[in-house]
Amino acid sequence: MPVPSPLRRLVLERDRYRCVYCMTAEENSGQPLQIDHIVPVAKGGLTTLDNLCSCCGSCNQHKYARVQAPDPDSGSPTPLFHPRQQKWQEHFDWDEGHTVIIGLTPVGRATVVALEMNNDTVVRARRRWVEAGWHPPT
């Protein structure tokens, strides 16, 4: 679903040009961020500021139209992280090297696995960003 340019700009500015899921900065990825419907249109979500977020291509591709995934610890269906209703720091943390995202809660764990937030490619990229002093975000 196309998002009007003025609304897209508001979303990107509000989210500080970072993926709200994996915290990848647009300037680090070299790719424009995408706009994600937190609650997908296919599930009744609206194209409103409160239901939109900035998202890297990788997270958006893996999230697709999902709003839940199994918690890898319990196997129970668990809602995915909702960036407008929840705080990132309550559900996620960085490992010691700041390259791997750790899910702290069922929501965090389900989101990390479902969105493949620690795939080999992005972990290698984060390692370079850390070395350059561009990561983790503050």
C-alpha cells in the first residue's frame, strides 16, 4: 500500500531514520528505509501515523503480514514487537559486542527470530559499524 510522501517523511523523521525493529540506521545500510504497517492492511491496519514505522528491507521482508510468531523458548504464539506501544529497551538488548540483538521477553524473542534480526549478513555489517563508531545507536 503506497504511503503519501508527506506521511512517509513524518514517519522517517519520528523514527530518526532507523529501523524500529533492528535499529539499523538508513545511512549505515545504504538502502532507503521502507514504511511498515505495524498492523498490516491485510489484517485491518490503517495507513495512519500511529500504525506506520520505518523498517529496513530485511525486517520488513521477514515480517510480511505477521503480527505474531512463536516464542522460541515456549513455542507459544506471541505478539510481535509493537514500536508505537512498547519500548525497544524493555524487549531487546545488545550482546557485549553490540552486533547481536538479544530478545529479553517473549515478545522480543519472537520478534528476533521471526524477523531474522541476527542473520549472518547484518551481524557482519554491525561488526563493521561498531568498528567505525557508527553503532550501536544512542
